[in-house]
Amino acid sequence: MTNINTKATSSPPDQHPQTWRAVISSSIGNALEWFDILIYGAFAVTIAKLFFPTADPTVSLMITFATFGVSFFMRPLGAIILGTYSDRVGRKAALTLSILLMMVGTFLIAVMPTYNSIGLWAPAGIVLARLIQGFSAGGEFGSSTAFLVEHAPHRRGFFSSWQVASQGLSMLLAALAGAVLSSQLTVEQLESWGWRLPFIFGLLIGPAGLYIRQHLEESPEFTEADATSTPLRDILAQQKERLLIGSGCVVMATVSVYTILYMPTYAVKQLKMTSTEAFSATMLAGVIMMLLSPFIGHFSDKYGRTPFMLASSVLFALLTYPLFHFLTLNPSFANLLMVQAMLGLLMTMYFAAMPALLSDIFPVQTRGTGMSLSYNIGVMIFGGFAGMVITWLIAATKNNLAISFYVIVGAVISIIATLAARYRLRLR
């Protein structure tokens, strides 16, 4: 199949003067989105007790993760509306709207009274906040990544990888918040007010991102493109295979991130480790993701995206079960650090190369919509209910290694999708 994208030339043009401002703008919004997601997952046990109390703690935890997952049903809707808005009106307008909606959702969670205070209105309010965040997140990744790569089409891998680096920073900050709060506060203080502090901190990031986004110029590649097309119709009529391949390519990135997101819960509930140890190990994965992503992105511009993605997926499929088997037999902090470091390295190898591949799959006229839909279909199916599915798998099988089954399935799907991108779409 002939690739419909314009390939980068071997002698790159001059860098657009606002490229690094675009990096900062896109990364702030992406960091805010992921910080809120990771904080919700990090404090899932506390949120379960405060907002979804039941007689069985496992049921409460599953309900909490189910609420986390419900918001992901809004992501495809957000992808369609905000992605189309991005392709028709502009990347800047879509990015400004998405960060504003994310701030609204974060504010609602930060101030929401608990179940003991207002009864069923409390979980209903959390669900509403997560739905707003899900809608906002649906348009964030595609619009912000399109905005980045269109400022530097000759270095798509490097500049789009800063999206992933910002997620690493969010993972680090979320885990740091969890480690500090769980070690410095009593259980009563944490449940009374401590868990709200990270959401308030996340809320403070929003105004800076909103200001920067409002004062950016539109991306040059979008400005020069034909904006009279109908992106959603074009994708569904002419680019269904690209949408399917793109969604499959997102799976491994999603599975790896949400496995690491689940690890504090796994370490506390299954391995009987302390919250401080669990969060500290997650910080290591965040540091690896933050520091290594730009290097993977840079080398993906030189050697292609698919080699990194295929190598990561194959290693995930082969190593995940042995790693978790080793960890369950030897549940020490040092071994948890080793497993998290390995998961963080493999996750970064895949994820840092993936945004540029997605941008290569779709032409500029449908890029915002196509990337948003691909990303959020994959995230909705394999990310939104990951915590609930893993918790259920472990409880149903009574096997702590069941978490690895979820990862292996994701790896196989992404191997197939990445091979399709390489040989069907002729992307490297």
C-alpha cells in the first residue's frame, strides 16, 4: 500500500522558531492529564474506602477502578469532537479547550465531599469528574502530538517523544506524592485531607499551560493544509485500515503504562509491601521514562520507529511472566526496583517511538482526528479497565501472576499491528 504521507527529507529544513514553545505547551497539558490519571490510580485504595465503601475491600477496589475505566468511554467521543475541531479550526484552539476541561474535572475531584458526607452524590460526583476528564483527554494526545510534529516534520520522533517524557515526569511526581504522603501522614490524615493535595497541585499546573497555549501561533503544516475536508468521514470511508493499525499500535504503550500504574496497588495488596516502597519503585520507572524518551525519539528518526516497538513488544511477551514469577517468590524492595526498572525501560522503548509512527500513519488533513481516535480506542479497550481486569483476574484465578497475562496479550496484538504498519503501510 502506498504511504499517503509526505516523507521527511534527508536534509532537514530550518527548525520553526516556536518549536520549543510548542514542546512546552504540549507537554504541560499532557503532563496534567497523566498526573491526574496516575494520582487516581496511586490513591485507588484510599479513594475506594472514601467514595465506594463496601463490606469487601476487593469489591470496593474493583468499583474504584471501574469508575476510573468509565471515563475512558468518553475518550472516543472526545477524540471525534476535539480531534475534528483540531483538524477544522486548528490545533491551538483544540489544545486550549482540552486543558480547560481537564482543569474542571480535576477541580471537582479535589473538592468532592466523601460518601460519609453526602452519600451517593459523592461517587456520582467522582464519576462526573472522570467523564469530563475522559472527554478532555480524548482530544489531548492527538491534537498536541499533531501540533508538535507539524512544527518539526524532519524530527518527528524526537519532538513527539517529549510527550512521553512529560508522562514520565507525571509518573515521577505522582509516585513521589504517594511516597511522601504515605510516609509522612497518618492513615487518618491521609484519608481526611492528604489525598486531595496532589489533585490541588495538579490543578495549579493548568493555568500556566492555558496561558502558554493561548499565546502560540498555529502549526505551520496545518496552516498550509486544506482545511475544507471532513476528517471523520474521510477516515471512516478511506482510512479504516490505518485506524485499525494505529489502534493496535497503541495497545502495548497502554498496557505497559497501566501495568506500571497498577504496580503500587499490586505491591501493597499482593506482595504485602509498604506504600512507601511501592511508590518509590514506581518513581524509578518515571525517571527512566522521562530521561530516556528523547533519546529513543532521536534514534527513531535515524533508524525507524518499528524496530524499537517490535523489540519492546517481543521482550514484553517473553519476559513479563518470568519477572512477576521472580518477584512473587522474592518480594523485596530491591527486586521490586529491578522489575519496575525493566518494565520502565521496555515501556519507554515502545512508547517514545509510537507517537511519531501514529503521525506518519495519517495525512495532515485527518491527523488530529486519526491520531486521537487510534490512541483512544486502544486506551479505552486496554487501559481504562486495566486495574479492574487485573484485580478480577488475580481474585478469580487466585494467581498473583495473572497480571502478566494481560501484558502478554497486549504485546501480541501490538506485534501484529506494528508489522502491519511496517509492511502494509510501508512505514519504517
